[in-house]
Amino acid sequence: MSLTLQVPNEVLEAMKLPPAEIEAELLRDLAVSLYQRGILPLGKARLLAQMTRWDFIELLARRGVARHYTEDDLTADIEYAFSPQ
């Protein structure tokens, strides 16, 4: 399943970004918003933003968005850190 959004030309033209950057910026903004609202988990939001996990986490920090990080997330991270690579 995929979704195509139509943005009116007048809105695109009003954006103060180079045309080549508009789509990526809109995807990042949508991903951050959906993550912040609890609609998307981190992994899916970063996929929508087309960013690596760490780049998306840095983007959240720059925008002042708190991470939704649970004890289960911490346990998984610790297990991963100490697992044989």
C-alpha cells in the first residue's frame, strides 16, 4: 500500500526551500509530527523521513522532540550492546 499526497503548486512555490529539497523536508516534517503525536514509532517514522536511525534521533533533538524511550527499549538496547557481533 502506498499513498500519494497532492500539494497545490501555490503552496510549493511559497515554500522558502530549493525545489530539490521540498519533498525530503515535507517527509521529515510529517515523520517528526507523527512520531511526536505517538502515531508512528521511531523506526517507522525514520523510514518515512528516509533517514538513518541516528540521523532521525538527531533531528528530533534539534527540534526539541522528546524520545519515547521505555524500559523495554533500554533492555533491548543493552542486550544488543552486549550481544556477540
